[in-house]
Amino acid sequence: MIEDRKNWFLVFWLALLTKVLLAAVLPLSNDEAYYWVWSHHLQWSYYDHPAGIAWLLWLGHFLEPLRDLIPGYDLNGVIRTPAVIASHFSLLVFRKIIGTSISERQHLAWLSVVLVSPFFGIGSLIVTPDLPLILTWSLSLLAFQNYLQANTKTSALLVGASLGLGFCAKYHIVIFVPIALLYILQQKRWSSLKPGSVALIILGGLIFSAPVWGWNAQNDWVSFRFQLSHGLDQEAQSFGKMVQQLLDYSGAQLALLSPLVLLTFWKRNEPEKLRFLRWFGWGPVLFFVGTSLKSPVEANWPIAGHLSLLVLASINDQSKFLSRTMVAIWSVASLVVFYQALNPKSDFFGIPAKDLKTNEFVRFKDLEPMAKGNENFFASSYQMAGALSIASRRTVPKLSGINRKDFFDTHPSGRPRGDSFVIALEDNWPWPSWISDEHFVESSRETIGRFNLVTFDRKRPVEVAP
């Protein structure tokens, strides 16, 4: 048993080292680069998401000089290090949640499964708000478990604090609350709902989520309104569209959760004290089943529940056949994906490189020389802005008012400071009204690859003599 415990921690630390090294050489996705821009313009929260991901990337600023460690290769991925470490420590929190209720060999089995799974293996190298969400969700589970066992003032405050921090990571943490209430009611744990304890949970939550509430209060609650409309507005206008969205979401979850989770669903081999994890595993998945009937659901939205489901599935797979099979399949798939990420210009088994997700690593390469050489250069999407910013090592903003609303529409960098600017167009978006209001007119246009570069100059109004 002692040897298995040592092996668990050996695998844990070796996996962390491997993740940090792989994350360093993996190019930054456009979304990651966008969040990197946030980290250089720190706020208490942002239009798109809370600020947790920006804070983690800010911690990586001291590593930025290492980007030139390999001559001729940008190690931009080193800035991921704090976020990758934070996400990886979620596994340590889960070990604490499980404790001694299973054998050390079972601990090693679930760790092996999780480390190569899509979201917690290679997916954990990509820095998005999901990474701090996973950590804070795990901490909330641990705090909730302790609260049910002890029901002290400290445990109540810790539940609120962990949920509050989660709210600073990603708004999806709110799903935790109704799941916890339903579990308490189903288990008839009435003492857990004493007014004093509930008040302390709310107090802890409000204190630790204060940055998000304060920023939104100062900005007309725009972030809350954006996220609510993004996921809960009724976009599907027909029954057929609703069915299509449900099938798309269900298919993605079936693929990501794998036969390991699905075929162990009915088994109950886990210790009774761990059965609450089923609620927090399937809860997020089922919640987004409902929202998929309204709006399209991205595959990663129920990610908080996946860790619980993978751990339980591994524990319930007593023969370990399914676990070992999925470890093998996911390991091979991860190597293939990583290779493609390092070679984004290569076709993949007949699929053109431009149609692959990894194309975003080189999607805006043609624009980099212009962005680096022109301080008045603007992007036309936040993805373009992020990619060109990380390549130029300065903020290359998206032009305010064009394309969908984002951070640059609430930041001064989105407007030109001089009398001339250039914008790169990937699509023909309508021009924002402020361009004509401020007397800018199009003066030239040229084509670079699949992009149009449009130059605007300000034409001063002619003053009429009295």
C-alpha cells in the first residue's frame, strides 16, 4: 500500500512536469492569446468572462523572457505554466475528497484514466476559464463534503469562499448550488440548511466573488446579460432545430465521456461516501441537456462534472479492461493531436489543414508583419486580435464596434488615437457608426492572402468663414 501511494505521487508529479513542458512548446490558441491580452490589462472582471483566467496568466508574466529560450522558436506557451499547475492540483484535491475509502491501487487507476482523458489530459494544456473552474469546483466539492460531515462555521464559510472563487473563474459554478440543494433534500440532511450556516455560506460567497459583482455593477451588468443570452436565449425556432441541438450536444458528451463512463453507469461499486459525486458528475451534464433545447451547447460546458464521472467510472470498472482500453485509445489520440498541433499546416488523413481546429495556430500568419510594423493596426475579431498580439508581443486591438462585442468594445485601445488607422478584414463586417461620426473615410484597400487591409484617414471638416 505504501508503495502504491508513492507511485501515485510519482505519477502525479511526473505528469505535472510533462504537462508544463508540453504546454511550453504547444502554440497558443487564439482564445488563449486573447486572454493573455486581458492579463496585460487587468480588471476585476471582463465582458466575456470573469477575471480568473487573466489573473492566472498574469502570474505567468515573469516567465515571458523564456519565450526566446530556443532560437527561432517562440515558446509562448510558457505563460500557461501557472494555469496548468492550478488545474493539475485539482487531482490532488480529488485525492483528498476520496481519501482512504478506496485502495491505493484504485487511486492509481483513476489517476491514470484522468491524465489521458480529453479534457484533463491534452485538453488541460489549453488555458481557458475551464482550468480555474475545475480547480474551484473541486475545492467546492471538498468543502461541501467537509461541511456535511462537520457543519461548523468554518466549514460553511469555506463552502461559500470556494464557490465565490469559482464565480471569479467561470459563471458555470452556479450550477453547483442547485445540485447541492437537491442532494441535501434527497438525503434529508435538514441540519445542513440551518439559517446560520446558510448565511455564512452566502457571506463567504459574496466576499470572494465581490470583484465580479463590483465590476458588473459599474458596467450595467453587461457580462451577466451577455452570458445569460449566450446560453439561455431561445435560438432554436423549430422542433427540428431543437432536436438537432440536443443530438449534437448528446453526441459530443457520449464521445468525450467514452464507453468507460457509459458502461459503468449502473454499477455501484464505489464506497457510499462517494456517491454524492454522482450528483455533481451528472448534474452539469443534465443541466445542459435542458439548455441545448434552446441554444447550441459547446462540448466543454459541462466539463466540471466530467472529472467526477471519470473517477467513479474507474472505481466501478473492477476488471479494469475498459479503463486500460480507454487509456490506450486516449494516449494514441493525444499523440496524434499533439503532432498535428505542432504541424498545423499539414493535412490530416485527407482533411485539408485549413479545415482543422489546429489551423488557428497559423490562421493569421500573413498579417503578422503588418501588425508588428504598424502601431495603428486593428483586427476585426477578438481571435485575430489575440493571435496578432501574442505574435507582436504588444496589444493589437480589435476595432471597437465591429463584429461581436468583446473586451475591446469596453477598452480605450479599441479606438484609434491618431488621424489614420488600418484594419484587417477576414469578413465584410458592417463598419461601426463612430467611424463616420469622427470623420474617418476609407482611403485605400489592398488584399493580403484572404484578408483585406483597409486604411482609413480622418478628413477634417472644412470650416466655413463667417
